[in-house]
Amino acid sequence: LILGMDAFLGLPQWHKWERLITLANLLVVHRLGADLPEKHTMQDFLKAYQADSHEALSKQTAGALWIEEIPILNISATQIRGLIAAGKNTRYLLPVAVLDIINTHQLYR
């Protein structure tokens, strides 16, 4: 399960959220401005399940958590959908596989 840091921090608001880690690995994408506060309720959860490396997520089907820091483009999914609807080129904003699916199924047009 891939989550942004903001969604990860909001997990305690989900129904039976603690069960997620028994069903899947969690990949948390670090977003600028959404750091894990030092005294957040998710600190203990993070300490209990954080893997030593991202490779752990491919070695088991559930029970591991990894925080991946990636550069974030200053553009939203809504803006990307708008560009597609306007017929603009989004080649450098989306992975090729995603573009292929969008084009094949004529999504957002």
C-alpha cells in the first residue's frame, strides 16, 4: 500500500487501521512539509514496523513499513488531468506506463 506522509499520519482515523500492516506492506512517500512530528501517535507504529531497507518490502507480503523520500513536483493530479483534457503534453509529468493506460483508455478527455 502506497501512502503519502499526510495519509500515513491520518491512519489512526481509519476504521481498524492497525490491521493494515497485517494485510500489506506500507510504502510511505515523504512529502515536503508533512514530516512525522516527534511526538505523533504514529511514532510507535513506525518504530515497530519500519524495515531496515526498502528491499524488505519485496521479501515479504505484509508487516513492513518503509518511508521513501522522493522529489515532489509542484503540480497536482488535478492539474495533470486538466492538461490531459486540454490535449497538452504530460510526458515528463507521468511514468510511461501510466501515460499508456491513459491514452489507451482515453481517460480524462
